Amino acid sequence: MADKVTKLNSMRLLDSNNVPYEVMTYADDGSDHHDAAEVATFIGIPVHEVYKTLVVLPASGGKPVLVMIAADQHLDLKKFAANIGQKKMVMATHAEAEKLTSLKVGGIGALALVAKNWPVYLDKPAESLEKINVSAGQRGINLRLPVKDLIRVLKAKVVEAT
């Protein structure tokens, strides 16, 4: 699984914060993006341990936020908005997400976007896991790391989002 890959900014960030991680790769066949549940199958990890990063926007305008939820879950926009003190949140379209992040859908990862200083939220069930898989910021590459370290490095707020 852990093919030799070029060191990405997300990996450098983890290295600089002394966070242990495992690189998990899967074939990116160039087709439309693979969803996080498919990625779990490709890399042989339980689907509830693979977290997808979603780009969400305040309906009234303002700075986008990132919310990380398990691959087998769906974001509850109303609950999420209430839990972060917003009236209404909307999902970014694929085109908007790619334009805002400069990353391809299927490879959007919060660790690769730290320099943008976006608020990052992690769905509460992640706290019950020791490790989770998240995108490294490039299609075909996931990182498996301790949840507590992910929260620390991202300065993520844990909320109920699903």
C-alpha cells in the first residue's frame, strides 16, 4: 500500500509537528473522483475510519470552512450550522470547492490547506477512534494518523455535524 510517494506539504506539516503517520495509496485512474467510501475499500480500511473533507460556506457569505466527516456519513447542514453558531450553511459545488482550495475533488484535505487558515471542524464520532485516514491533499494518497494529533495540528474544533 505505501508506495514511494513524493513528500507533500501535508506530510511536511506532520513531520514538523512530530506526528507519526502512515501513507496509504490507491490508484487514481484519472476518472472522476473516487468517493471516500470507495477509498476505504481500495486501501482496506473500515469505512468509518476514512474521513472526507467537505468545503462548506456560510449562506450569508463569508469565509469557507472545512468539515471532516466519516465516509459513511452525510453532513447535516442544519445541525452543523447550529453547532458552529451560524444561521445557515451550504455545500460548495465541486467547481467552487476546487476553485477555493486549488485542490481536486477527491483529494481535498485539511492538512494540505493549513496555510489558508480556514476554520476546521471534525465530526464528534472521530473522538472515539485512535486513528483515522484523511486525504493528503492529492487524489490517490491518504494519511493514517492519530486523531488527537490531527485535532492538534489543524486546531480543529470537534462538533456534531452528522
